[in-house]
Amino acid sequence: QVQLVESGGGLVQAGGSLRLSCAASGRTFSSYVMGWFRQAPGKEREFVAAITWSGGSTRYADSVKGRFTISRDGAKNTVYLQINSLKPEDTAVYYCAARLTSSTYIATLPASYIYWGQGTQVTVSS
């Protein structure tokens, strides 16, 4: 059984930075795409960024390009999301997700991801 555990969220001022972590366990993740999504109150869950575990290809939502960086550490089975220049509109619960795939295509729809973590809250004050 795949388990994803997020950490690193918190309350920060606008302009600040956070690094979110997603510790993955239960499988060998070489054939997985690992994604980060977020959900603000009253809004749908939206794609933020994703990375292929084996090749390191990445994809970002337009709204976070240049501010967010996704990376992974194979030795630690951990995926990171470095968030810089935080804005109040980045306030949301951030979720880590995993998708088993044989291709290098990086899906952006939440329904494409099978495994989900419990989420970590990021709150940005203005």
C-alpha cells in the first residue's frame, strides 16, 4: 500500500518561502509521476506541479512558474516543493499525489492520480 505523508506547511508572510516535503513509502516509485495539488476553501483542487520519478521531467501550473520548484530525492523517497515569493492567493491545503504510469506524460487532472496524502496547510498573510 502506497503511503504519502506531507509536511512543511505553516503560516508565513507574503514574500516568504516554504519547502514542502512528501515522504513516499510502500512501493518502488520508479514508474510513478509525483504531483502537488492545492485546494483553497470553496475552490476545486488544482494542479500545482509534478515530476517524473525516474527522469526528473517537470511540469508546472502557469500560476506558479518561476516561484515553485519541484524536486525529488530517490534515496529518501521524498518529493519536495520549494515555494518562494508566497502570495496570499497561495493559501490552501497542499496535497501530494502519485500516479503509476508507463509514459513520461505528466497529467494535471486530480482524477489521474491514484494515491494521495492527507495534505498540509499553507497560509500566507498579507
